[in-house]
Amino acid sequence: MFQRDYFMRMIEQMTEAVGQVMQLRRELKQEEALVVIDELLDRRFGLSGKLIRTLSDEDLLAVMTKNGVVETDNIQAIAILFKQEAELYEDLGKEAESFAHSLKALHLFMRLSLIDAPPTLTDSSEEAVNLLGKLSPYELPNRTKHLVAEWHEAEGAFALAENIWYELLDDGAAGKGEVAAFYMRLLPFEEDKLAAGGLPIEEIRTGLNSLEMEQ
């Protein structure tokens, strides 16, 4: 009962906050909207907003894990707020800040998707897809690309994951062993699943052979 009440309060607070932010955006009061988000980050999650912004996505998940259980609802709420901030900075013409906050939100949504977090507030996988589309004109950091490759693989988008792995390989940010390990993880899958993911078994074997020949 307590947990259900907690979730309901969170949903109400987030709905109210997002609604307030959207209204302020319509009124072209982006700076005020950013203050609303700052205040919510400071009071809602048991951590200071400054610390939340400083932590990496991995560290934030670790901090938000109690007795081995990730507080996915809190992580989801923070990701939504980061996404809102990115949109506000975009409105203000602050491209660098918008990009940075979009990346933070993307990382959190992908992490949530990877652990099959329930969609308490939103669908993390859909949010990740939308943010990747928004960030497509930009060159993503290699750390982000590694996470994107892992996420694509988990989503069954094997051809997209392969593309990312070869980008990393070409940039010297991944080794041939990592790409080979990716192919090896796919070998046990049914051929229909591989084909649906855009990477038929023949292409996987060809990729493995090419990597072996280059060594």
C-alpha cells in the first residue's frame, strides 16, 4: 500500500511539474522553467540536484540501488527532467547545453531499457529511440556509442549494433576482439531472429572470417 501511494505521489508530482514546465515554455519563460526543474531535482530524490547532475549514468544507477533493487521510477523521473532541460536549452539557443542534457537523458533511458524497467512514467525504449533520432546530426562520444551498441543488440536491432561496432573499430575505440565477441553472442540465436534484426547468419560468419583474416 505504501509503495503504491509513493508511486501515485511521484506520478502526480511529475505530471504537475512537466505541465508547469510546458506552460512556461508556451509563455516563453524558459529560465523560469529551468528553475522549476532545479527545485524538483533538489527536493525529490534524496540527493542534491548538483550531485545528480555530476554523477555518471552508471554511478546514478548505483546510488539509486537499494538492497539490490534499482529505483527505476526515480531514474525515469530524472531522465524525463533532463530531457525537459535539453528542450528548454534548445529553445534558448544553447546548443551545447541542450546536447549535454539530451545525452544524459539518452544514457539513462537506455540503461532503464536494458534492465527492463517498468514504464512507470514513460516507455524508456521509445524515449531512447526518439532521443537517438534527435541526436542523429551529431557525432556521439565513444562512451555513448558503446552503450548504443549494447542497447541495439538487446533490442534485437543487430545490424544497427554492428554499424556502431565498426564505427568504434574504425575510430580505434574498440578492438577486433570486441566486434568478434558481438558476433559470437549472436551465433546461438535462431536464424529468423537474426534476419529480423537485419543481420543474417551468413553475414555474421562472413564478419567473423574477415576479422580472423585481418589478425
